[in-house]
Amino acid sequence: MTQTLAEARHHIVVVGAPTSGQSARDALQAAGTDFVIGKDLQSSVFDDDTDTWVLTNAAGDRVRADVVIATGPPPYVPWIPDIAGRNDFRGDSFHAAAWDPDFDPAGKHIAVIGTDAAAGHCLRRLAESAASVTVFAHPPRRFVTEIPLASTRAKRWLRRRLRLVDHEGVAATLAGSAIEALTASGLRTSDGVEYRVDAVIYGTGFTVGDRASDQTLVGTRGLTLRQAWSEGMEPCFGVAVRGFPNYFFITGPDIDAQTRLVVGCLNLMKRTMSTRVEVRASSQQVFTERAQLRPAPVPAAGSAFDLSSGPADDFLGLVDTYRGAATLTVSDACHPVYVRLTGHVNPIDGRYHWQGTVFDSPAQPLPVAALQLARTVTLTVGERSAPARVVEQTPWGTHSVAGVGAPPYALN
């Protein structure tokens, strides 16, 4: 796609009226937003040749932008899974991102199914007045145990403080079994336990709305949002989606936190003179797989975003991937783990590069101190093993790994 003379070019474009709060408007203005396009935007298409977005409104007018910040209604809608018996439940039920303004949790027994960031944001408020709050994991989200810190007096003090802060006012019970069905008065889990509840709140993420055109948002290499997303997904920290570089959402629930992350990405691009920034695949995987039991802390932009584009092939099924059980060997000690891995042949050096995320087993947490010292580990899937480099420990307690050469999974 090439730029035409009729297209006005701007550095940062805000799509939709920036009415998401005075602090957000001030922060965006300070970051250099220089244009606002109306609410009648019809399509946003990324141009890989120039690392820019071409925006077209209903009248056919086109604007080209280096960075797009969407503050209006997003092209995705809250998703509620079709759980058996869902229509039989007689109590209140709604999605956390589409809150019922008439709902009063006082004295009620509440089931939260999910939980995505929207549900995690409201758990403390629910627990303050509800009789009980029970949280049920739902794919792709799952409960991930905290990795223990090495035992020192200072860290024991820190652990006590963190535990106090984490659970202060959040009296939520985590259900250990998957949901089998909803009933008229509650729900039943796969282990046969019946939970009587007065209300069900879904925190099951989002899906692309039926009314959204495939041209509404088209990312790198023609990737549509519908191709990138499956049921129950959401933007990483509500801000970014893998495959859509230089495009940010600011839609809530924590407007100020989202704005800080966006401004951090803009400043990172400016400092490094980069033309392209994109959320890491591993960051989005961790965010959408881990149950959010409290508002997610905003990470530093450099820890969750890449300044160079990764191919959209991982969404289109053109690269090798593996998701499942594996064994991580650290200093001759073997640890069962769950991994999400992907890779491709690098056209520059002709070698196979693979990377991914390692989740620890609740029964056997990973030895963080040993990982920090070893840096190089062995990852085994079935009978295949490969050396790997520990890239980083993420803010969510998982680890990013990478390797060059034959991966531990079978190639297509």
C-alpha cells in the first residue's frame, strides 16, 4: 500500500472523541497526539511497507497515522460462553464488562466465572458487601500459583506484606474444579459439588461482534481481528493486541492505568527512534491465560512490548507451535511444566528460532533462584529435548524461554 497525495499524515491519531477522563486527555496531549478523527470511522488498515495505519471514514476520507489510539467503542463485545444450563439459571447474570447498573451485591452469594481483567477489577468491590464470592476458572484462563521467594528474613517480611495486601478485602474462594453445568439455583462442578448462588457474573473475555466488518481493523500482513481472536480473548492490559502494531485501545475499566502504558510505549518509540511497537506474543498469552483476581499492575512498556515486528504467521497457522506438557531440566533437576511454544526459520541466518512461555506446575513450583543462576536449561517434550535460554521472568511469575536450532517439538 502506498501513500497518495490526498492522504493527510499525522504522527498520533486519536480515534473517537477523547472523553475518557481529564487525566487521560492531558497525558495524551503531552505525548503528542495531534489529530482526532470522528466516530464514523469505517476501516483501519495497517501498511507494512511504511509501518503506518490508513484510516477511512464513512465519507471516504483517508488519514494516515504512525500511531492510532482508539478511545471510542471497540470492535469487540463481551463474550458469554454457552455453558450447559445457562438459560436455566433464575438469578441475576451479566458480563463484568457490561455491568447491570441495578445490581446490588449486598448479602448475595455470587459466582464469578472467568476471570478476565474486567471481573478482576470488581472482585474487591463485590467481596466488600456480598455474603460470598466464589471464582471459577474458565478456559483459556486458569489459576496460577505464586512462585515462592527464596527464604530470607527480608523476603519473609515482604511475603507477609504482599499476602496481606493481596487478600485485604478480597474474601473470594477459588473453586478447584471445572464447571459442568448451571442449574436453576446455582451451578455444579465436575466433581459433583453443587453451589447455590444468587448471581453469576461472567469474566470470560471478548469476541468480535457480528456487526463488525473484517475491514474494521486489519493488522500486519492482512490479519483481521476475527482471525487473531478466538472466543474469550481480550487486549493485553486492555491496551494492545498481537498482530496490530502501533494500535492502542483506551476503553477502561482503568483508564488512567491504560493511558500510562500507552504513553510509556510512545516514549519508548521516541527514545529508540522506532517506527513499530507491538505487544509480545508471550505477554498476551500470559495475560489471557491467567485469571485476574485483582486489577492487573501496569508493566513497563519495554517488558511487554517489542520494538520490532513479529510476523502474523503465528495467528495464521503458518508457523510451528506446541502447547502442552513438558519437562524443564535445571541443574540436573527435572520439573514438570506447561508450555506455549512457537517458532520459524529466520531468513537472515537460515536457522530455526523458537520461543515461548513456561508455566510452573502447582504441585512443584519452579526453582526461581536456580533459574536465575543457570540461565540455560533443557526443555523436553516427549522424546525430544533442546537447550533453551531463560529470557526473563515475567511480572506474572511465568518465564519466557528461547532457543536456536531444533526445537523440543515436532516440526510441521
